[in-house]
Amino acid sequence: MSYTFNEIEKKIYPKTFLKDVHVRFDFDRANVDINKVVKFFNTRFNLSIDETQMFKELFVNSDDELINFGFTVEHVEVTLRHPAYKSFDFALKWLPWMKDYMQTLNINTVNKVYISKYNELGFTLQDNSIGVEVIMGEVFSKELLEKMNAEKKDFSSMTRWEMFDSVRGDDEWNSIFSYEYGFSRRANELTKGCLTLKTIMESNDVSIELNKLDDVSIKFNDILDRGFHWCVSKSIIERMEV
């Protein structure tokens, strides 16, 4: 792969501002055996569904709302929220369920793998004389700050700002690493808000067999983790370690 992010040590950090991880597989619509789909939901989730539900997006949530599945005849997805999610092994745990659903639809390949990680860090400024760019300077890496400073924005009265960029990989999946970062706050309370960072890995215009999804997902997650380190300052990583 052509991504130049530094290699990192794999670890579970005591502190994190990761809010959720989203895994989605897109595929071409196939002929559906209604009886098989009904059996899938009954076996996996103890749910009874009818034919009308099959052709809409069907959501299934855990009791604590920390695990959320979404099913259609063209994609399957799962969102895993903190604190249930602690490492990507937790995401891999649900891939057999997702592949089982696709096999129920007679799907053998997917045409997109999409994995995103959304981070959010709250902040409180001492007073209005301190700009939100000071907080961003402490959290985001110099690479992201250079892009931000090039915009020459006046953040003093802004309630929301985001920047988006992407890097294309040189691999068999035509993958793209993209990232969105910025802040949001209320108009009547500009001293309080949150910084946001979303990193995304996705394949493009390729067919990937179901038996290769675990391997591709693991490799995409590795790039996401390295990309996260590239996006944030060293001081943030140090704060996460204690």
C-alpha cells in the first residue's frame, strides 16, 4: 500500500475519545429467498419478520443500544459504540453474522468495504478571549493544522467548522483513506463544544469475496489506526496512554 503513515504499536488505550466504529458491506441486489431470510432473523436475533420488512432497511439493536445492525437487500452494516467497543476484535466478532446474512441472500462478493471511526473530544474555554483554534492546536497534528491555517478562517463566532481530505492507496482494492475534522458548539455558549475527527477507509469498484472480508477489514483497520496517529498530536496519544 502507498499510505505513508508510520507503523504503530497495537494497544488498547486506557483513555479514548472514540465514540463509534461503523462497518458496512455493499453488494449488488440478488434474488431473495424469503424463507431463508425469515429463518436468518429468527435464528440470529429471535425476530419474526414479514415480506414487506425485507425490502426496507431493517434495524436491530442490542438492549443497551451499543450494537446496531442495519440490513437491506443491498448492504449490511453494524455500528459499535464505546464502551462496548474496545478493539477491532469486537468488530470481527460480528463479521460471521454479516456474512451469514449475505449468504442467505445468495451473495458471494461485495463491491464495497467501508469502515469508519468517529472521535469526539469535549472542550471548555476559560473565556471568549481564547479561540477554539488554540484547542485544535493542542489536539490535531501539524499536518492537519497546516491545512486548517491555509484556510485563514475566523473561528471566533463560528458554531461549526469541518475540513475534509483524502489519500488514495495503491492496492488491489482501489482504497481511499479520508478524514474529516473540526469542531461544533452552541451559538449561545461559544466557550463549550467538542472537537471531532472521523477517519474512513473504503474500497472502490472492486469485487471482494466473502471469505476475504476478515483479511481486508483487518488491513483497513490497521491503516485507520495509523492514520489516526497521523491526524492527532503526540500529546493526545500520551494522554490516552495514562
